[in-house]
Amino acid sequence: MRAMIFAAGLGTRLRPLTDNCPKALVELDGKPLLFHCIENLKRFGVTEFVVNVHHFGEQIIDYLQANDFGVKIKVSDERDFLLDTGGGLKRASALFEGEEPIIVHNVDIFSDADIRMLYDAHLASKADATLLCSHRDSSRQLVSSEDGRLRAWKNLKTDETKGDATVFGEPNNQLAFAGIHIITPSLLREMSGYPDKFSIIDFYLDMATSHDIQLYESADLQMIDVGKVDALAKAGEFIKKHINH
């Protein structure tokens, strides 16, 4: 199994911790967020990683060179220009070989998700992409059709919508994206005509009319976004309770 870890973000919500340090190397329980993310994915069988870098990217490169995780890790270098989630995945895709699906994981997301179960569900469905979601409070919601396929996106605060507008007049299922997804290389190749910088959600919405983009609901998903300083304290307890490296 192989995975892409988004670690290139500016970490603005974690300032001042990220004034001299990349978000991925902010420590939690004495270990960087990147350490926890790699180790968590390893326990589900991931043996090949690509990590993208931008903000203080050389620090992440040095950290990965100085620490042996016992797996193959490549770096997708965005130090020249931050490419957003879609553009970052597009550039990193050149570092993966073969047709095995790629797990994509944000470095600042911690959850009790069974990644192996998600991966197996993706394979069984033969979907082009599978997005881990749950019912939880979030201003941004993904909307699926009855068969679980992605149809639209909605910002509940601003009423902004993207995708199939007709779905909002039908019975629908609104779910919050967990920042963890699986994509097939064949769908990645559809990014060839996209610009260098773009959002992965916008890409999925574009592809939803012609490809099977599945929303995988985890009913009891426990997760925490450690993008903010006040969440770090809570995350320490979360790891002890829900995640065992």
C-alpha cells in the first residue's frame, strides 16, 4: 500500500509555532505530527510514501533523511510554489509507479479511522476515488446521491454551492469530509489538463459527472483537526485513547 501525505501547508492557524517550523514538524507528545501520521499509516500496511513540502520544506527533508521509518519515502518539492491540494497531488503523482490506488492523508488530521477497511471498500466498489466522510458539525458539506456518489458541495455559512445544483432540491445526504481519501492512478491522469494549482475537491466535483467518486461514511468516526494551537492539547489525549502506534 502507498500513501501521499499533505505536509506543505503554511500552518497559519498554528502560529506562532509555525513561525520558524513547518506545520508537519510541530510536536505532539514529543513527536512531530508527521511522525504520528507516518506511523499510523504504517500500521495499516502502507510501505511507500510521498510527502510534499513547501513552508520550511528543507526542515522536513532533513527530518526524513535523519530518521529511518523502515519504509520508502519520497519528497514532492513545492518550495518554489505552493500548489494547493489538487496541484500538490498532481505533481506528486509522478513519483508513484503502477496502478495501485493511493491513500491521501492530511498531516494535521488524527482519527480512529480503519484505513485498511476504507482501502478494501474502495477496491470492492471499483470507484475512481473514495472520500472518508462522517456526519459532524462543519460549515462545508459534501452532498451525495442515493448510491453514495459525490454530487455537490455546500458552504452552510455562506450558502455557496458547487457541483450539481439540482441535488439540493432532492432528498440528499450531506457529509463532512475527513481529509482522508483514496484515488486511482487512472483518475490522477485526468489532472493533466489542469493548472499547476487547484483544489482537490474542485477536481472531484468536476469529475463527479463522468466518474465514480464515492463518499464513504464512517458512522462513528472520531477525529480531530490539529490545525489550531488550542487543538494540540486535546490531540494528545485523543492519540492515547484512539490511536496506538
